Amino acid sequence: MEVIEFLDALSYHDKQITYHQAQLMRALADYAIACEGEEFIDAEIAAAMRWTSRWTADQVAMAPDLASKLTATLDALEKGEIDFYKARVLYDKTMPLTADLAAQVEERVLAKAPDLTSAQMRQLTNRVVMRVDPEGQRERAEQRKAQRCMGIDALEDDVARVWAFLPAHLATACYARVDAIARQVKTPSDPRTLDQIRADVFADLLLATPDGASAVKVELYVAISAATVMGLAEQPGELAGYGARSPPTWRVSWLGIRRGGGC
């Protein structure tokens, strides 16, 4: 098979996928309208489709809007002019808008969406929403800023993700500072990648002042056997707020904590 035939096959199957995604949204919209007011509609769909309750609720909410408020978007999805992600972007961004404003955004974005990447299309949609609804955008921005928060997500293999939900200018400034410090300390002899150094700088900035001391102390609650700490056993331990961690990691962490490594 020639390269062009492979590309044609990919395009064909992609259009088939978007067509059936559009049909799924139409069927969901019809079902939601037919069963409007019924208590267990989401549960019935979740059981039939083997979907999670959260995903089901999301799809059931999205489908009627596409079928009634964003009909051109659903048509474009059906024709394969956009993919489901792009349809989702238009739905998310126009949810707070009136039907008239949503139609304006849809018309302007769909005119260019087929030739844009998903990221470019999202950026375009953001700009168009700001132009057609500047006052509403300001109000939504203030609401989002009021939701600022931070947290931690436990991942697998002894790592976790620390995140912060901040106003854009603060988040950008925080990253710029971490990146600038990382680039200053990076040397040809340093085996760490720039990403690794950024992560280390981030932890250092939070856990200690430049002289290695901090007025704010934190405590880690660890459940681990003495035999594992001494290297006589290989039993996983438990870190409160995270979960199980492997024995080699515990020994390194324990020694670092005992030496006053920033905690």
C-alpha cells in the first residue's frame, strides 16, 4: 500500500468515527428529551454503556445542547469537518452564553476550525468568546480567580503531582521564576535534565529558605517497619496523604528527613 493510500485510509476511518460520535450525541439527546424528568435516566445509560456515573452525566448534559443550541457544530462533527474534542471545546466555551451569543461564537469558529489543530482551535474560541461577551468574560474570570486552590494527586510508582490553580499572571510568574533558577544552576556536569532541575527547584523553594532553614516546619506521618529502614526487610510503607511506597524509596527518604532535608 502506498503512503497516500495509508493517509486516505486514516482520513476515512477518522470521518467514520466522528460520524458515529455525532449519531451517539443525537441518540443521547433524543433519549434525554424522551425521558425528561425521570429520576434514573443517567443510571440506566451508565449501566447500558458501561460508563462511569460522572462521564454519563457529562455526556447527557452535552448531547441536548449540541442537538439544539449548537446544531452547526453537531453537523460539522457528523461530516468529519471537526473531531469530538473540537466539538467539546465549543460546547464548554459557549455553555455560559445565551443562544444568540453562542451562535455567533459557533459561526466564527467553525469557519476556521477544520484547518486548525485542537490547540489552535481552543485559542481561537477563547478569543472569540472574549470579543462577543466581554462583560461576561470578566465576570467569569473573577469567579475563576476566586476558586484558586492547590492540592496533591497521588500517582503510581512513588511519585505524586503537586498542583496550584492560580490566576494566569501568577502561575506564569511562578513558572518563569522556577525556570530561570533552574537554567542558572544547570551546568554541563549536572546529569539532571532541565525538567528534573525545575522539579527540584520547585521543591527547594517551598521547603526551605536559601540558607537551608525555614521558619515553617512540616511533618510527614510514615508507617514503616524498623527492619525495612535498616535494610533487613523489603516491606512497603505508608505515607499519610499518599499511600504505599516501595522500600528502597523509604530508606532514602527516611535518611533525608533524619538529616533535616527540608522537612
